[in-house]
Amino acid sequence: MTDDPQRNESSPTELTARVTLDSAGPPEGVIGKVLPGAAAIALYMLVLAAVVSFGVVDGHLPRLLLVLPPLFATASFGLLRMFRWAWALTLAAVLLLGTYNLWIFFEQNQAAGAVQGLLNLVFFLYLARGDVRSRLR
């Protein structure tokens, strides 16, 4: 291609495309928009908060675990707003829950621990993706 100033940019015989090679950030206007996967993980965190709360009220879980539901709910609502601190809180919760559930599977041979542990691992890997991190505020 030549640098001819007389060249018509809309020539039908020549197609050009302008592509930015900066992969450090998302395109204009997508920062803070909720991704469908993040919304699903936020819903999962709310369900976990409810399950732990009812488990403590029912007497199946120790009262000390009442610290977790507010953290899960806070992480859920913050993730829906795409805040970086909520992403970090959710990432830590999902990683720790996945580790705990896989430990339950290997030590107590409960299949439910493997299923929930693998689900948490999938959520962790999704949240750790670069395009998810780049949309956070």
C-alpha cells in the first residue's frame, strides 16, 4: 500500500480495517457491564448464603459459620456491580469452598463434594480470565 494523499478511503476495490492491538483493556463502554457468567456466580453466592444461614438455624452447622452469609451476600451484590473488591472476595470464597469440597470428596468419599468442588473450580477459572478482570471497576 502506498501513502498517497489523493487516495479515496472508501474505494470499493480496497478494504481496510482498523484494529487496535491494545489488549490491556476492554472496548469503550463495557467497563462495569455485568457478564452473564458473573451474574450466575452472584446468584450462586446468594444461594450459598441462604444454605449456610438455614443450616445454622436448623442446627446442622456451627454458629460460627454465621460470619459467612453476609460475606457471600456482599460479594454477590458487589459482583453484580462489577466491583474489583467483590471480584476478589468472590474469587477467594470460590477457591476456598472448592478446596474444602474436594477435601470432603477425597477424605469422606462423598460424591456431592466432588460435584460442588468442580463447580467451584469452574467458577474460579471463569473469574480469573483476563476479559472478566478487565471489566471491573
